[in-house]
Amino acid sequence: MDRKYAQVIIDNKSSNTDRTYTYIIEPHMADDIQVGMRVLVPFGKGNRITKGLVVDIIDFPESDYQLKSIIDVIDGKPLVSKDMIELSFWMAKQYMCSYLDALKTVLPPGDFKDVKTYIIRIRINKPFLDCNITSTEKEILNIIDAHNGKVELERIKNILNTKNINKSLKKLENMGYITSQFEIKTTVEKKYEKYVSLKDRTLTKERLIDVVGKRSYKQLEIAEFLLSIDEIPLKELMDKTNSSLSTVKALEKNNIINIYDREVYRNPIKRDIKSYQKHNLTDEQRRCLNSILENMRNNSDVNDFLIHGVTGSGKTEIYLQLVENMIEKGKDTIVLVPEISLTPQTIDRFIGRFGNRVAVLHSRLSHGEKFDEWRKIEEGKVKIVIGARSAIFAPFKNLGLIIIDEEHESTYKSNMNPKYNAIEVAKRRCEQSGAYLVRGSATPSVESYYQCKENNIMLLSLEKRINNKKLPHIKIVDMREELNSGNNTIFSRELYNSIKENLENKRQTILFLNRRGYSTFVSCRKCGYVIKCNDCSISMTYHLGENKLKCHYCGLTITPPKICPVCKSKYIKYFGVGTEKVEEFTKKLFPNAVVKRMDMDTTSRKGSYDLIIEKMKNNKIDILIGTQMIAKGLDFKNVTLVGVIAADTTLNLPDFRASERTYQLITQVAGRAGRGEFEGKVIVQTYNPEHYSIQCAKNYDYSGFYNKEIMLRKEFLYPPFTNLISIVIYGEDNRLVAIKSREVYNVLIEEIQNMELYDILKDIIGPYPAPLEKIKNNYRYQILIKCTDEHIDKLKDIIKWVCILNKKKIDLDDVKFSIDVNPNSIL
Ligand code: ADP
Ligand code: ZN
Ligand code: ZN
């Protein structure tokens, strides 16, 4: 038998070892080793025994100079499929990251070296009559039975004192005697929360008055509230009854209630989810669904669809019915949503319709929970995965469909290594598995829409809201005129009057501002000094609640100075408006309204987000103020007014996507209004009323916006007409970073010239101090390169050669690189 060789990736952080190593597969092991299995290999000079992952098996090594042999196979089945390994290698190239970083996205959550394989006995009662069972196989079954039907693979090997049992295991598995399972050791700490319940569950309302006393109104109210429930988390009780801790404690002291710790199970889905009935599709929905299904049926070469449907046009129902179709075909579906915690309603609908066939992946799961969800998918126990960006790596083996909701959202691009774009990864997975891609948005990204016109992507439109509900009327208010007529408050007269009217009609209002905190910057009126974060070149935001200045980049928190650190004057002034100030001002203007704020500061505690949503749904809130958290996906029937406090915050960002983001945000947030019985109204306050993104948003004129924007992108050469690669060089010594980035730049230019890629030369900008000059105490210089598809691979090779492998031997000890291919923004 010919010798085979394995290509192995070693888990080692050093960039020097970020490559595959070739090992000999000894013939006695040949049947046991498959791509995707872990192996033990001797590594490095000392031949330290190290765990690695087999990523390929080849017949001829590049050179057989001093090749070593694999010592042992760890797994009985591959930990990760060939396709997924191939996908990660593609990512490493596409996004210029290390193989290891790329592989981590497709490997099980946690450290893949900690995964254990267990062999489990099934059909215990069936005696093994099969006469073609060997003595080893019989021994294996006996070992498992002696361990109560479940034993680690390692252990079997130890007992049998042999390494090669995969063949036997495979046979036993095929005969239906055993199955194998991956598990990971975790140290999941138990979590506790304070709960409250009435001591005496037999109390009646009348008796309560006797026990508590008539005059303790608040205590009585709480006790009465508790009558109707078994138990409730303390925090929730205080919130629901609007009571203080001391009142609740008083009840405990009076022996009326118990307060106790209770273990909280970290079940990914906490809420009770109602079943979500199938809707009869509208004509428009049916046409859209049928186009997709027909393409699938006819095996046409279109496998990529973009649903451009106005807010409230019922895109989710189409997704759901597509999934149903996949289930009928026995295929699996991945559903991506922008941020799992911000899209509870979409998730509820999927679970409400498909129940436990759905796995939910999100960042707040513990390691153990993540691993359990991963295993459910790997073992085929679920058919649908719904999750944020990284759910695109769900290890389905029979993938039929990928749905990407709100496809324009920037969260689909990762800004950590690997800096992948989930939409591109989705396309790649579809190519691999023959699956279909369906994206949806009311405001498709300019890039996607452009691709529809250029490539083989089918564009499907939904122009009407369900039940022909009207899209809300959008009114633009010029804040310069407000100022001229003497109104220098946050609210224009129009917005103020509309809120007032809305309150009188008992309808709900949403106020949107894309900045949290109270004042967005603090400065000295005498010398003009603006207080910036010590570690970042960014002005600090004042938070009134805590009376602190905070850096929204690194989280640094300081006490606001009373005198100017530069000129020692006392004239420190607070400027700019954040959501906290809007909240305060709104409460002052409308003292009788229930006003709540929803942003990162008010929803950091687990469950607080759900609570606000719940109250909003039940009409317990009159005015909801928030950041982009409230702009997306929410479906409240009683919201009839939406106010955009300042449309200019996104518009004025020095980024080529600023107009697009502004158009998207206005359209999305406007879409929260008028979803129920009553018509909606939107008021957009701005200092740039003539700007095309605001004008087009006002008229729901997507094509108008797109045509203008695509023209500008073409003229100034931005995506989709070019690729952008951002190279940020950073380090703690400003001078050194400047010098090194110049050196790197020169070498890059030299190499680009050597490769005769003269086109690119004119499109290299920099090195210059990055727009965010300093972050977390690191000074940053940026080189920005524009490059067409034609040359991009060559350019990446050059950058990798110079910046990552450092083949030019520049002294780069004191600087680091952050390389981003087609970044979200160039800030
Ligand atoms: P989109 O995601 O396009 O903004 P949704 O999927 O949230 O819209 O749909 C808006 C509302 O219409 C939801 O409350 C949904 O339950 C309802 N809906 C969707 N399709 C239908 C239908 N065919 N008939 C009746 N109601 C529907
Ligand atoms: Zn000063
Ligand atoms: Zn900072």
C-alpha cells in the first residue's frame, strides 16, 4: 500500500507556525485517519507531543525531508467537515487572517483541544447475534457496557492497549450497536438570582389587609400583586410594582414574604413563546415566494435572491414558508439576524412556528451552552439555526437555504479577526453545498443592489404593507429655521405639538437619537479645550445618572473636572445632546407621560431589554427614547409617531457610507410607525434638509437614492467599484509608529512596482494619522488602498508578504497591524 501524508495545523499562536505541516501516516493508521480529525504529532525541535488537526490527506509531500509520523488519532469521527475546513482556508486568504483564526470559526466553540469523544451503546437489549463480529469488537462492546453504556474513546484505547480501533467502531456504528458523541468539559458556574414569594400562600386579599396593616399602602400593593403569582425575581417585582428595595425588605421583616436565592438556568430561550400561526400569503407575498420556489424546482442557475420589501410588507412570513419548504425536502436552514438580542420578535416567530427544531446561537450563551447548541446542529437534531453573524458557520451537513434578514446591516461584517463578511461567507457556503441564498431588506445595501443589476441575483419587490397599510408620512423639519425663530430647544414646534397630540390620543411615540449619554462633549469656554479620553483621541461623553465622563471607545470613566485642566478657568461647559438629555427634557415637557429610555446604558442588565419591550407591547410606555436599538425590527401596533431628533449625526461622519447609513436609518426607524390600525407620522429634524439621502428617505424613493449614490461611488471610486484595504499600523510610541508606517508604505510601493501593478499606485493613500488617531493608548497610522477585483489577489499576497510574514525584515517589534479587507467604515 502506498504511503499517505497528512497536512496538519498545529494550535500555536505564533505567526511563524501559521501554516500546514506534513506528517507521515503509517500504513496501520491509514484506515483510521480522516480529514477533520485531531491527531497527536511530535512538534518542533524537542518533538513535543502536540495536538493538531488534519486538514488534508495527500499522496505526495512537497518534500520528504525529515518528515515525522503521526503518533495517534484522537477522534473516532471528524470534528469538522472537509467543506468547513475548505471554507476556513478560503477565509484566511480572503480576509488575510491566520489559518488558526479562520479555523476557530468552524471548529466547535471553546478550545478544540478540550473536546472529548464518547462512545455510547445503543439498542442495549439487542443481543449481538451477529457472527461476523470480531473479538476486538466484542471486547469494545463489553467495555462500554461495563461503563454503564457510555465511555470515553481514549479509555477504550487504553484498556485495549491499541490505537487503531476506528475501523471497528465504524463497523459497530453501522450495525447499530453504538454511536459517538462529542462533549466538552466546562466549568459552568451556577448562577443565582434573588426571588420573592408570599410566605403564606393561602392568604386572601382581606386577610392581607389585617396582616400588613391598612396604612402601608405600598406594602399592601406589593403583597396583593404577589397573590396572583407563585414567585418572581426581586428586580422584576420592584420594576413591575414601581417599588423600592426598602419597601420590599420591610415586607420580609414583617414575615409576609420570603426573599431567597434561586438558581437560574441559562436556557437560551427564557420566554414562553406562543405558537405563531401560518398566514395566508397576500398576492404580493405569494408571487415573491413562488418565484423563489420555482427557481429551485427548475434547478435554474439563479441561487441568490434579494427581497426588497418595504417595512411591514411581511418578509418574515416568506422566510418562514421557505423554511417549511426546506423541511419538507429534508434540508437545513441558517437564518441570520443582525443582533440576536435586538430581534426578539423575529426569533419568536421562528420558534413559534418550528419549536424545538430551531437552535438559537447568541453571544450571551455560556461556553457549555454554545457547545450544546453546536452539538445539536452537528448531530442533526435541529433543522434551523437562527443567530447573529457567526451562526453562518453552523455545521449543518445538509444545508439547503441561508436567509439573511436586514442584509444591509453593518453587523454582518466582523471587525475582529477574522474580519469576515457573513454575506460573502454565505455565498461561499451556498456554492459548496448547492444551497440557496435569500436576503431581505427595506433598504438594501448599495453593493447588494448593484450586484442585482450586474450579476445573477434575482431582485424581488414587495411594495405594499400587509393589509395595504399606508407607509407613514415623513415630514422634514429644518432646524435652522427653528433657531431663527427663537426656538433653541431639542424639539421643533412641529415635533412638540405632534407628541402632545399623540399623548392626548393615547398612542405611543418613539424618539430616536443615535447618541447615548447626556452631553456629547465637555469643553472650556475660555480656552476651548475639549476633554478627551487619556487613552483615545476621542471626546468624552457626560453621563448625568452617574455624574461621570465616559469614553465610548475604551470605557474609561472619570469624574468631570470642575476647572479646566489647561487654563484653570471655571467655565467648563457641557455641549451636545445624547439620549439621556432627551429623556430628561421630555419628562420635563410631558410630566404626565411614562417615558422610558432604551440604549446600551439602560439595557446592560440581562432581561432589562425584554422588560422594556414587554411594557411597550402592553402600552405601559407612552414615549420610548432610544438609539439604533429601537430603529430595527420592532413591531408595536400602537406607535403612530416617530421623531428623529437629529438626522445629521450619521450624515456628518467623514465616511463614504454616511449617506447610505442615513437613508437606511431614517427609513428603518420610520418603519416603526403606523404598523397597527392607525396611520403613522414621522418627523425628521435636520440642519441639512436638502441632502439627497434625507429627501429620498422622505419620499420612500429607494431608486432615487440608489441612482444618486451609485453615481457618486463611481465618480470617487468607492465600493462596489473597487475594493478597499485598510492597513492600520499601531503602537504606543507615536513617533515610532509614524516612522514604521512610512517604512512599510515604501516597501509596499516597491513591491507593487516590482509586480508591475501600476494601476494600484495612484490609489494608495497614506500613511496618515488615522481619523481615530489614538485608541486604548495606541497611536494609529493608516494606509488605504483601492484595488479592483482583477488585481486584488496579487495585492493581498504583497501585503501578506510585507506586513504579516515580514519577508523584508523591517524591524516591526514595536508596532502591530490591523488589516481589514473592505471594512465597514474607514474611520
Ligand atoms: P417586515 O419584516 O417586512 O417589516 P413583518 O414580517 O414584520 O414585515 O410583517 C408585518 C406584520 O404583518 C406582522 O405582524 C406579521 O405577522 C403580519 N403578516 C405577515 N404576513 C401576513 C399575511 N399574509 N396576512 C396577514 N398578516 C401578515
Ligand atoms: Zn480652559
Ligand atoms: Zn478611551
